[in-house]
Amino acid sequence: MSALELVFRVAACTQLCMLAPMLWRNRGNNRSYHYAVILVLGIASYMLAPLVMRQWHWGMAGYPILWLAIVVPALFWYFASAVFIDDFVPRPWVKWLVVATAVLGFGAFCTGTDSGAVCQANLFPIPGWIAQAVKLLWIAAAFVTVLKDWQADLVESRRRLRLLIVVAGGCYMAAIVIVELFLQDLITAAAELVNVSVLLLAVTALCIHFLGINKSNVFARMAKPAPQASQPTSPLAEQVVALMEQDRAYAIDPLTIKTLADRLRTQPYQLRQVINSELG
């Protein structure tokens, strides 16, 4: 591992470890923060695991960091579910799937050709492709959660967050898993440095965003109570109010942005913009 990669990994871990307490302190009753903290710690562990297991030789003391790094895709699913599923409560058996993911990943790591001595554990050989396939299943499940009901989401900031998580988060995470699955032997030191550099830039941007954690970040905006509806000023806003108060459109089952837009002969994005900006 080059000195530059070592510096980048330590820098990213330091920023993430500073971000986690900030999120936890401001969590309140917003469960998105709870799972965001766990995911942040998981990503920090992913950056730190190669150091504690291969560079610094922590041995068994590094196992918790390794386990947390292994289950990052599962933590990604938990985070996506908490953000995009109202009143999300994970089923008890899902936790056992996370444990199974950690066991499979740990076993695959410890029985790898270059990890046996580092891991200091004699385990039944577990093919690496099984552990990586399980990670891909977690990421796929997170994609389904993120994209489900995307068109019907009224909160514009949360709609943008869905795309950000899919494109910038999930796809990059999936790419890393696929490379580790099929191209493990072709990963060079330069490629690993590029990966760490991209993650450091992403972490830095995330930390800059959350410096305004009580004012402008996406979780804070989503957690604010709905503003009082102001007097509608546009014809479309007046039509929405009339449709709700006079025609009882809220009784439509299911009531979606598309059904309302069809009745008002407008586009869903225009209706969503009016609801967010004029009707609260």
C-alpha cells in the first residue's frame, strides 16, 4: 500500500468518524439519522479494514471493523428503507440475514489465498463468489426500495436523494463488488488508489454538506413540519384546492400524483412543483 493511499484512507476515516457524532447528536426522532450513522461507520470500517488487517496487523482486534466493512451493502439497504419507507421497522429475521452476510464474508476472507495468515482463523472454505453475490442481492434490494414509488413521491428533495443514492451510491458500490468478484486478480495498486481517492472526495463533499446539519441538509428539510399552506396564487394551485375541497379528490384510491395530474390535464412534475412551492 502506497503512502498516498494510506493518507487518503486515514483522512476519509477521520472525516466519517467526525460526521457520525454530528448525525447522532441531531437525530431527534428522525430514524434516517439513526441508520445514516450506522452506514457512515460501516463505510469508515471499509476504508480502515485493509489497514488494520494487513498494514497494522491488529489480528483479532480488527475483526469488528472487518465485520462492519463486510455488511456495508446490508447497511445501505437499511438506510434506504429508513429514508423511503414510512414507519420502517425491520423484520427480526432480516437481522439474521445480516449476521449470515457477515459470517459468509468473514469466512471467504479468512480462507482466501492471501488472507489466511492475516485472519488467524481456521474456517471451512467459503468461495468468495458466494459472499460477493450476497452483497449484490442487498444492493439490488436497496435499488428496489429506492426506486419504488419514486414517481409518486411528493417531497422534491427526497426524489432527488433517490436518484443520488442510486447513481452515486448504489451503482458505485455494486461496481466495487463486481470488480472484487470477477477481476480481483487484476486490481492494481493504481486502481485501488483511484477507488480510495473517489471515496475520499465523496466523503469530503458529504461532510461539507452536513456542516449545515441544522439548517439546509436534506434530512433536516425532510424532517421539518409541513409549512402552513399559503394562499394559492397560480391557476393550477387553485384547481388543486378546488379539486380537494369540492370534488373530494382525496377519496380516490389510490391517490397519486399521476391520477391528480390526469384529472387536471397537466404534467406530474408541474403538479408536484405547485404542491411543494405553493400548497406546502
